[in-house]
Amino acid sequence: MSDQRAFLERLPKAELHMHIEGSLEPEMLFALARRNGVKLAYDSVEALRAAYNFSRLQDFLDIYYQGMSVLRTEQDFYDLTTAYLQNAVADGVVHSEIFFDPQVHLGNGVGFDSVIGGIHRATVDAQERHGISTLIIMCFLRDLEEADAERTLDLALDHKEKIVGVGLDSAELGHPPSKFKRVFARARDAGFRLTAHAGEEGPPEYIWEALDVLGVERIDHGVRALEDPALVARLAAEQIALTVCPLSNLRLCVVDHMAKHPLRRLLESGLLATVNSDDPSYFGGYVNDNFIAVQDALGLNEGDLFKLSENSLVASFLPEVEKQAHIQRLRDIGQQ
């Protein structure tokens, strides 16, 4: 094990931007396809991995949604979530906030109860076994109509005790946050925490809309915020967190080289930036792989890594007492 990775594993951190379906490794994908009798477009793990050559978000989504077709039962979602949380624990993650996309599964004929039941049961077991806490965030697909999101929210209300918040993901271009104004207002009134993908492929204006029209507390991605000085000033003043995903940005050609990634500039601008893995099985690594990629490319020092870890805990939806306990443990490690 490299000294670099061993150091990162010691740092308690939260992961705030991880789609559970995006942690479906090809080996598990093929195993679940066999278990559930699902025919795949690829005949081997190697052929599937060879297809991971994305030039834009939509290229990735096309394969991503195919992969999700193998998830059919509550046990599938349990196994998938358990595998991710084991990887997270190994990376020093003490708290995770995971997204799931129920509309895709509903379209595949899988009931909402099966999806949330398997994910939630896995999080409970992981906390008992490993001490990692997990909060679950349901995302709406922005390339579907708001009415579909409204129907999905209706289903989620029966599972309010298992779902902490709602988000907005999928194809960003041409689907501004304002398209979902009514359903986010309903979610807020129901007591859900709010977040949204914005400013990945979409323009800074989408970040403004997510804040002012949807009323979100966090921005997922948000790397294009740097194009708008007024937006940067607001994000810094209000300490609105950005859940940045470096390897995802590279694989989806948001940046063409990791050395050009804006993470350092986000930190230098006083923004509450965090590091996350997004869809780790598709983009080449889990959270510590993302830390290592930006550390090497941007010349981040140990102080930067501590700051990013602290930011992740500050930006989490954890109760304040738990949040501060993790932050204190991180600071104690920093003083050793």
C-alpha cells in the first residue's frame, strides 16, 4: 500500500455525491444478469469495460441505464449497497450520502418498496458492522417530465423515515432546474433536504436556478461556477457546498486533463468544495482514488486534504452533534 493511500485512509471523511447504481461493478453486473435472467448487450466484463469511453454525459447515461436493468429484487439492491459501503469503509469514509434513481427502476418494473428496502437494509447492517452512517437521497431524472417526478415523490412519502432528501440528476443540458420548481417545493414542505446537480455540463445559470428557484442547500458538481464571479462570491459568502467529482469530470470530458481541474481554484476562492466519486465503477475509482488523482495533478498538500475532508463533514446532512464529533476526530489526527 502506498504511503499516500494509507494517509488518506486515516482521514475520516464523508462522501456526499455517489449514485448507488454507479457503483455496480461489471463483475456484479454480470452476476446479477445471470441471477435474474437478464440479457446484456455485452458478452464479457472486458467488452463492457471497453465501452467506458465517454465523450459526454449522454454517452455514459446510455450504458448506465442498460446496466441498471439487472437490478430486479430487493436482494440485488442490498448486495449492491453492501459492496459500495465496504469500499467506502476501506477508504476511511465514516458517513455516506447515497443517491438512487427510482424512476429508472419503476420503468423496469421494479417496485419502489424493493428498491428502498434493499438499500436501506444494507445501510442499517453496515452501520452495525462497520460504524459507517448513511443517509439516502432520492433523485428525480431531469430528462423526464415534472409530473413523473411528482408521482415518484408520492411513492417516497410512504418511506419518509428512510429517505433524508431529494436531488436532481441525469442529462443536464436543456433541462434547467426551474423545470422542477413545483415538485421541489412539495419535497421541501414535506421536510426533505434538497440538493441538485448543476453546473457540470450546464451553465452557471443552472446553479443560480437551483439555489433561487428550487431552494437547494447543496450543489452537486458546480464546477462551472467559476465562470461567474458573482456566483462564486455568493457560494463563498453563504458556504454552499459543492460536491465535486474529479474522475467523473475527466471521464465525461468536463475537463480534458486532471491538471486543468478547477478544484484548487474552488478552494482558493473560499468555496466549500468536497471530493466524491459520483459513479465509481464507471469513472475509474472510489473516493480515495479521486483524492489521489487531484493530489497528484494539482499538487495538493496534506493541509488541502485535511480541508477537503473537513469540508465533506461540514457539508453533510448529519445532525450537528455527530458532525462535530467526526470533525474533532479529524482535527486530532491532524495534530498528531
